[in-house]
Amino acid sequence: MKSSTSLKIVRLQATDSTNTWAAEHAGEFSSPALVYCHTQNSGRGQRGNSWESEPGKNITASLLFYPEDFPASLQFAISEAIALAIVGFLSDMGVEARIKWPNDIYVGDKKICGILIEHVVEGKNVTRTIAGFGINLNQTHFLSDAPNPVSLRQLTDREYSIEESMERLAAILEITIEQLRKDPGAFHELFLKRLWRYDGCFHLFRDVKTKEEFKALIKKVDRDGILSLQTRQGHERRYFFKEVEHIL
């Protein structure tokens, strides 16, 4: 398809996972590419979960790019940037969304997008990133046991063109990549402003290792992605990815 952006767009009819496809074909691209498909058979999410997507209804895509001299210690900035790009895309579509730590996208208490980011690190630098995401666009019936999915169509009662949506998203992602290269630290404050449940209120969490459930407020998120929670007793708890989860 023709694109108004210099970011190469690759359309697949079907694949098991756009992240897997991008990794297997990475050697064919020397510049950023956005791979999306009509039917994704085995989409992957965080914690080994699958991502449900009705064929031809949603955006199932992966962004492949090569950060230049990008310190591995700053890799959470890439996660912040991609999440904010998708929040920006949804805002353009008329829906205000927030980022559920570390990088799911929520509208209210419902999930509209999941993100899976995979890096190749050589030495102290990230040399390749594949950011996969599934955005619920036109799907209205969800059959999996995911507790809280929602789509743009359900929120706005409008049908969206996949092709036009991909063009719009590609333009946003291209700008995001350039901003990342110039100033990776520029995204953090905006990420915090868009953080779901970063509201000074106590919410229910579960420690993944101990299964303990507790109430806490989000105190901060460090630039390396570590989440700091403050319990009702005033104790601070710090968690890295997959170590704690929200309870809806």
C-alpha cells in the first residue's frame, strides 16, 4: 500500500505473531518498519498471555526499529514512548486513554490495547526493538476470558478503516522514533501525567510472588520503570515488571 510517511508499512494477510514475523525478517530492513496483519493466529501479550483479535477487525501490528547508541539502562523510555504514541493515536480518534503500568492502554477500567516490547541488547546498548501491539478497533464481541476488553467502536459507535488508521498511527510512530533518538528522557513526565490510577487514591494490588493482596497508592515510577507503591501504613514497596499487578 502507498504511505504518506517514510516509515515502511508491511501488510500481511496472516501470521502467527507480528512480533515473531518481524524478528524473523529483521535482516530485510535497515530502517524502521511497521508490520501489520489481517489475521494474527497466535498474538502474544505480557506474562505469556495470548491476545484475542477477530480477523480484520483490529490493529495487530509490530514496530521494528534500530535505536542508535541507545543505552540499555534507558530502555523503559522506549516503552513510555510507544505507549504515549498509542494514547495520542486514540486521542486523535476522540478517545482519551491512560497507560496502565507498565504499558497497557486503558479507557476507564477497560483495556483497549496491549503492548509487548522485545529488545536485542548488545553490550550496554539496545540495538533492535520490536514493539508489538493490539488495538481493539472494530471488534464488538470478545470470546476469551479477558475480564475487561473494550474497542473504539464500542466507545464511539463508529466503524474505522484499518488502512486509514494504520496510516495515522504510522505518522505518529515515525515522529515518536525521531523524538526518542533526540531526547529519550523527554517522555517521562508526560508518561506520569497519563498514568492510570496515578491519582493519590488507594487501589488494590496483588504481589505476584506471594499472592498477597494489599491497598496502596502509586507514589512514583522511576525512569527505569520501577513502580513505587505506598501502603496505608506508610510503607513503600518497589516492584519491577511482572512482580505486582492491579486488581480491578
